Amino acid sequence: MIYEPQMFVNCAETELGKKLWDFLNKPETFIRMETATNLNKTAVEGFAKEMLRIFEDEFALLKPFSLNSTALFGFNHKHHNG
């Protein structure tokens, strides 16, 4: 899949952005998204915990109001009971 980041170009061109894109394009990530959707959940619920686990250190380094788990998923994963 070819992705044109437009408003996310600054993020997409970073090392983290490239790693995230690779993660999102893994076959198992697609399977998780499809499974979540089939269970009437949002696709992101299928991979959010795994992504946050894998990229926890990178996300912790991000500045407030930049790309972070709260902005991405609408919850703070350390306090989420899901």
C-alpha cells in the first residue's frame, strides 16, 4: 500500500513513523483489525495494546500535545481498564 501522509508528513518521515508504518502493515496487525471489526469493536482496539507495548519507550519520549497514546486512542493506556 502506498501512503501519502499529507498532514502527517513530519511524523511519517521519522524513524518512529517508519517503524509504526511497518507495524501497521504486518499481516498479524491486519488480522487483529479485522477480528476487532468482526466483534463490533473499532479496528484500532485490535492492535492498540500491542502497539503501545512495542513502542512504549518511543511514545514516552514524545512531547505533550504531539503524537501520543491519548491523542491516538482517546485514553491513557496506563490507566485504561480495557
